[in-house]
Amino acid sequence: MNPARRRLFCAACAVPFAALVAGCGDSKTEAASAAAQDFTSATTCELDGMSLADYPGPKAQVHYANAAAPVFFCDTVELFAALLNPEQVRAVRAAYVQDMARADWNQPRGHWIDAKSAWFVVGSKRHGSMGPTFASFAAEDAARQFAGQHGGKALRYAEVKPDMADLSGGAKHDARM
């Protein structure tokens, strides 16, 4: 290869390589930015704009790739509706739900756990912000105990199917709308 052609080839390769390296970022910084965060009294739901602090039941948050801050959901059903939607094309770095064995159902704060490792009780009598919700738990025994008290079935994240994340009943359960 002649020297002029070699310089052109090297320059052409350097641009994509530089872009790739710049996009990689520091893994410590990226991991810290994907850590669970608690919501404030001003935090609103990504899907419907409802205030998270105003409603009972488990909340959720998603950290999308290339996003500086997480988006929050006022209900775990909304989380599944967003993530299991076939039109979902945003890369997810992390998703969290609250461990309802530790959080107060009526005013849940903190106690965030990885959504993909959580247990969910689907079909219970307990309601969240959107009516029927998926109660989330870190441990299987806590999920099964909740199901024994309030009805429903304990499932792993991967067992929840898109048709289970029905958002049609939310408005009829919200007297504030």
C-alpha cells in the first residue's frame, strides 16, 4: 500500500475507533448512574404524569442507556407495559422496583431491588396507583406469603407476559382524575 493511501486508511479507521472509545465511558461512572434513586414529592410518572408520592403501592424506575436520569413509573404494571411492549426500542441499563416486604404499602419509599431478579404477585386484591398492581418482592417466600394473604400468583420477572400488563383499568380506580 502506498504511503498516501495508508494515511487515508488510518485516518478513516481512527474516526470510528475514537467514536467507539468515547461511547464506552467509565464503567464506574455508568454503574453509579444506573444505581437506584428514590423519588421526591415532585417526581412524576413517565407514562401518565401522576405524582408518585400521591399513590400507594410499588413504584418502578428504569435507567435507559444514554440517559442522565432514570424515568419513574407510579405502578409496576406500567413498568411491564413499557418494557414488554414490542415497540420498546430503548436500551435499558437497569430497572428497579420496590421490595414491598420492607416498604410501606401506603407510602412506599426506598427499598429498591433489581426488577429482573424480583418476584411479582399478579392478581392480588391490593391496589396501587393504577388499580390492580403487581406487588414486588426480593424474596420468593415474601411474595408467596403476600399471595396467601391477598390472593394472586407469585411469578418471576420472566414469567410476566405483555397481556398481563393491562393498563385499561387505571382511570376508574383514581378518584383524583
